[in-house]
Amino acid sequence: MPRISLSIMRERALSWFLVPIAAVLSSSTGTNAAKAKVVDDGTVIQNVTIISPERSAPLAHAVVVVRNGRIAEVGTDLVAGAHAKQFDGRGGFLIPGLIDSHVHVGNMGPLNDDEIEKHPDLLDVYRAQLPRSFLAFGFTTLVDLNLREETLDWFNATRIHPNLCHCGRGVHVVGGYGAQHPPKDAASATAANIVYEPDQAKDWPSNLDPKDYMPARAVDRVANAGAICLKVFVEPGFGGAAHWPVPQPATLAALRAEASRRGLLLVVHANALESW
């Protein structure tokens, strides 16, 4: 009987040990593959890393299924079918849409009135790009805290844009921040959402009926615009740079009570220490 070297015996023993393991692994892989669920509709984002606040750690190699604009399924055992719209997320990260809770979409940024008058096409280009820029940085919801009248129309008319929530037009007092010049007529007062302040009775425009500018009416204007919040400006002058009147505690209390009754969140612009 021929002699078998120790090295040959080791090789054979190793092969006898590894072959069953390979068979088990192969069987296990086949079982996992059989369990994979085929998703044959909607939009399927494959092989992406999910980072989300409800998870203690990123979920790698994940599959996300979107149906009717909403996330329907998330897992690592999903496979896109032939009829699903597929995106390869390899090397990318998927996060929940961010919310920017303080924007002024109607402000024209780098464009001033003179430039807009000379080059109106620049305004069109700016407005077309702005919603896409928010989306490019992950912001899918915005809250405009001092909405301009025309903003919703042009913003929502863009082909793709974030959800735009707002506080309507911020509430001002005559002569205060944002309303330094007394309104010349009812249309101007409504556009600035002026609220009547009893302490300013002697300076109140004679052509405006105070009853139309009580706190409840200011809140009405905001609620009727479809707002989710009410913003009030309490700005005495940015550290002494100016000296403006501000809403008095009784007026603020009335605005707060009415906002609460209408289901609106109260937001106060109060930069100065004395405003607190």
C-alpha cells in the first residue's frame, strides 16, 4: 500500500471540511434569493444607503419602492421587476426630504429693482432656477414666513418644486419694521397686513377704519391665504440702528389667542433682547 504524505492528508482533510460548508452556503444563498420579493410596479431605487433619524445606523444596499409619490416599501430583500421604473443608487445616499423653516422665496436675492427693469428675462430665469436649487440641496419642503402676494403663483407653476408652506403676510404695526411708511389706502394696508395698535391712535391713518385692522382681522387675512402659521414682527430697530414702534403685549396676546383658535402656529420675529 503506497504511503501518503502528511501534506496530502492535510489537503484531503481540508477539502472534506470545505466541501460541505460550500454546499451549505450555496443552499443558503439559494434560499435567500428565493425569498427576494419582486417589485413590478412603481419606482424602485436599488442598492442605495439609507440615512434616516429613526435608524440607529445607515442601512446599506437598501431598496426603496415609491408609489404615487410616497415611500411604500424599504428593505434589502426587494428586487425590481421588468415593469418597475428603476434607479441605480450605487454609491449614493438617500435621506428624508429636508425642511427649510425660514425662507423668503419672494425676495429676489441678487437682483434689485433696477436690474429687473433693465433685464426682465433675468427674473424669469431666477424664478425658474430657485425651486430646483432647493431640491438640489435636499430641501423638499419650505416655509415662507412673509409671503408676497404673487409668490405662490409663479413658484407652484414651475415644473418641479418643493412643497411651499407659508405664514401669509407678516403682521406689522404702522411705522414699524416692514411698514415704516403709513399705508396710503386700504389696499396698501391689507398688503402689509397692518394691525391696529391703540397706543398709536393719534398716528393712525384717518382713511382707515380701525375695526378692519383688529388682531382678529389680521389673522383672518393670513388664514384665508391658506397659511399654516402667523408671523408677527416685534423689531424695535436692530440694536439701536433705528427706533420703531412694536406691537404691545395686549395686541400680541390677542393675535396669539386668535391664531391658536384658528389652528395657526405663532411665529415672532424678535431679535432684540427687549422683545423677549
